[in-house]
Amino acid sequence: MTGEEIRALRKKHKMTLYKLSQKIGVVPSTIYSWENNVHPISKRYIPRIRAIFNIQKTDEERREKWLERKEIRDALADIGDERIAHLDDNDPRLIRLQKAVGAK
């Protein structure tokens, strides 16, 4: 979701920056910074924005989420019963898990 999309949705629904910021739980300047590409939209607010404007996830977004989950499950399956804390930092299984969860 882009700032331009948020602005278009807000205007389409005749909603002020202030009103949208109240609904999302941020200050109006945050909405302004998103709409003007000053700051990126934090992923944690996207579900709230979607709910406010009743927007469903696209098939591509659902697929991406499924792939992320599958990568994490596969990485954990490789580790098996071994404790993650006991793995060496250079262990390929740990590196794969870190990549899957976005830690590296």
C-alpha cells in the first residue's frame, strides 16, 4: 500500500487527515508523511487501514504470506528437535531460519 493509495482512499471516503489518524491511532502528521512519501508506511498499520476502508488482501499478498510461513516451517523442520540457542552462528540451518523470519 502506498501513500498515494491512502490519500486516494481518504479523499474518496471524504475523511480528513485528523479523522483517519484517530481511527488508526497515530498523529495526523504521520498520515501526512505517508501520503507525501516522507516516511514509509509501517506494516503494522496496514491491517488497520485495510479494515477502515474495507479492503481485502490481494492474491499476491496472500501468496507472499503463505510462502513466508512455508519458508519458516521448512527452516524449523531442518533444525528439528535441536535447540536454536545451541546452534552455531554459522550453521546453515540457523542462517536459513534467520533469513526466513527477516532477521538477516
